[in-house]
Amino acid sequence: MSNKELQALKERYVAAGAASPNEQFADHATNAEIWDADGKRMIDFAGGIGVLNIGHRHPKVVEAIKAQLDKLMHTCQTVMPYEGYVRLAQKLSDVVPVRGHAKVMLANSGAEALENAVKIARSATGRTNVICFDGGYHGRTFMTMAMNGKAAPYQTDFGPMPGMVYRAPYPVAYHGVSEDEALRGLAMTMKADSPAHNTAAIVIEPVLGEGGFYQAPTSFMKALRKICDDNGIVLIVDEVQSGFGRTGKMFAIEHTGVEPDMMTMAKSMADGMPISAIVGTDKIMDSCGPNSLGGTYTGSPTACAAALAVFEVFETEDILGKSQRLGDKLNQRFSQWQEQFAHVDNVRSLGSMAAFELVDSKDTHKPMPELVGAITKLAKAKGLIVLGCGLYGNTLRFLMPVTIEDEVLEEGLAILEECLKEAGA
């Protein structure tokens, strides 16, 4: 079917709130390239929103999924477990940098991982409250909507959010929030809204994803670790978007040396298959009673097979090195643009988790979300998929596969440079 025919079906049958505004429909893809239903080729700088760190349809992942399909598709692991689930749990326990011996629960999505992390923290502490941060993003279920540090579009029209969720400032010096101010804000949150004896967990992204690709300073993360230690609070690090090699390390928190009590992960964990994980210190993870955690499809055999194949790819194809080298290339090019274009500013990258801002002035830092919209629209017309993000909607972020071929990367960057010129950046 053509894009036009598929668009007509979408308009008739897909709920408006779930329908993509994109009128192109993906037909097939390889690594960092997608072809739509009309045969138009697109360069993918979005990676399914950070899901495809090792590219579309990595051969080893495809092979592992096909082999699993010949053996077993589903039992529900709580009814009859299978090898893939426990092998993946072992692998995650070995590599995830939480305190002490780690245990694992597998789920289906990032939001589901965060929901369960809160459940486990409440069970382990006997407390109710959760503190999150401005600009944070944790999902679209009710609990995670309440945890998000940005209301629109996630909470729009959906009525009252769950209670016992409180917010503190995230340190973004570029937008006027210093680390000291963020810590003072957190202290005030714990004084005015969520005292320590009622706080089960502090939940933070070490690099904001939807909030704009800002990294929390190492000293800030260490301060959070001490606050949690001093007050018996569970420190939960959300690595759904920043994990699995995006920052040049397996997990972004490794850049700080801080060991959380629990971590959540999803997205690039299985290169496109739906799976997530909650990994935490064994005492915390074992605090919940029998049959209190789980779900029909959690940790499905095919998703586990894909995730195990992803680990194999990391071990054999220097994915972390590729991520760091890609980040260096992006940072160099973006720094040139910052010099070249009046409205490009605050170039930043941690590994290949790279971004820059579009602002009215390098002096005022006033956000220009309308310019992000214009550039992403121009890029799409020229065959490039790129995404905006940020609390103010003025950040261009880059989540292309770290396995992207050099020539495809250069082609995509050339298109983006054209768009910056045409949009008047």
C-alpha cells in the first residue's frame, strides 16, 4: 500500500491521541536508513527515540529472534520460566553498577519499569513519597505521568494525577539553575512537601532525555547519594534513554562513579524488541512478597533472546568505542555550527548522546522552539529524520545508531546544515 492509502486508514481507524503526524509509513530499514511505503529513503537520526543504538535489524539480533521463534514464543514466565529470562537476569546483574549483588525483574516498557521501581522502593522502605526532577521524563502511565517534570503533552486532559509525587529542580546552569540552587530546591522539597521519613525514593535521569540532554554534574549525583544514604531513601537512576552505550559507557551513571540502589532501563536493551528491566540491590529487590511483581508478557522469550544478542554485539563490535567516536564527530561538527550560525548554542555531548539549542541570542539564551519545528520539517522533506526535545522545546537531539556508516552520517549532517541555513539559524 502507498503512503496515501495508509494515511487514509490511519485517519479512519487510529485514535487521534496515538496517531503519528508523520504521513510517511516505514516499509523496511537497515542500520541507519529507512525506506517508506513509496520507496523514499530516509536517514534516521532518531533511532526510534533511542531504541536502535546498534541499528535497525542488526543481523545478530535478527538471527537470535528467528532461532527463538523456532523453539518457544510464550509461556508467561511466572507460569513456567525459561532459560532466556534467567540468563538475561544474570547478565544484567553482572554489568549494571548498582550497590552490592544485583537482582532483576524484567518488564515490557520503560514506563512499566519505573512503575515497578516505585512499587519496590515503597515495599523496601515502608514509605510512600517519591521525589523527581523538573524536566524529567519517565513514561505515560498514570504514575509516570505524575513523575514527569513537564505537564504538556503528557498530562493534558487526563484529570488528577496520583499523589505522593514531588518535584525538585534539575541543575541546568545554562537555563539559570546552578547545582547549589538545585540542592537548595531539593532541601526545600524535603522540608515543605516530602520529609525524609516519608520519602521512599529519589528518581533521576543522569542525563535528561526528553528534558533536553542535560547531564547532572558528578558532584550533584554524589550529593544525592549522600542524602539517600543519610536518610534511608532509595536512589533510583532512570537509564531508559541514556543506557546501553549511548553515552560511550554502557550506562550514563558510570561517568560519575555513583552506585544507585536501583536502575531502570529499556529502549536499546533489545534493539527494537519490547523489553525493560529493573535492576537493584538484592535486599531491596527481594522486599516484595510472592507473586507481587510480574505481568503476562514480561521478559518474553523473543525479547530476552534479542537482549542477549545485543550484549554479544557490544562485546564483539566495540559499540562503546564507536559511541565515543561518533560523539566526538558530532561535537566537532556542532561546535562549527555554533560559530557559524547565530541561533545555534550550547553544543553538548556525552558519548553520542548529543544535542544543541536554538536560541534567539547567545547572550539571552531565549528558547526558539519554532525554529526547531521549522528545521525538523525541512529535514524530513530532504530525507532526514531528526527530533527536538527539551523543557522549552528548543533542543535538537541526536540518537542515530552508533553503528551508522561514515558516509551516511556525513550525508545526514550535510542535510541538516542545509536546513540550518534555509531556516535562518
